[in-house]
Amino acid sequence: FTNVTVNANLGKLRGVTVYVVGQARQPGSYSLTSLSTLVNAVFASGGPGPNGSMRNIALKRGGRTVTTLDLYDFMAKGDKGRDALLQPGDVIAIAPAGPPPVCFEMAS
């Protein structure tokens, strides 16, 4: 083909409102694009707060847990296998951090 002109018109992305609850730095309601994922919502809320778990972040939809995210896996390995697209009304629950590991000293 010669002298071809192509025009593309992208429509406006719709928004989704999701709720970040629990031990987030900034819990609340967030309006994100329809292409946003669980990771995007966690970062939008500032991530887990000082008492929040980075290993137990749940995406809840219709009262059921859709997936859980281990933020360490994402940050250390780039593993987005547990990430999911968001839908309107989704709830992201950041659990409290568990107790610190118990350290044992070896007897000499």
C-alpha cells in the first residue's frame, strides 16, 4: 500500500472505585483507571503502614477473597503472578503484620 493514512481514536478509560482498608498508610476510597491492578491500588495507598503486613494483602470481591498478594515476591523477584485487575467496589485488605520471628541463641 502506498499513501495510506491511518487514524486511531482511543476512548476515555473508565474509572473504578476501590477501597483500601486495614493497615494501609492511607486507607480509603481510590478512583483508579479500569486497567489498574491490585499492585497499583496498594501503591496508591502508600503501601502497608508501620504495622501492616507486606506478605498478606487480600483482594476481596463480593465478600470473597479473589487473590492474596505477597508484596515481597513482587518487589524482590518482580513476581506479579498473584496480581489481578480491579473491578468497581473491590476491597483491598492489608492485614496486620505478624509477630517477629523468634530468635534462638546457640548455647556455647
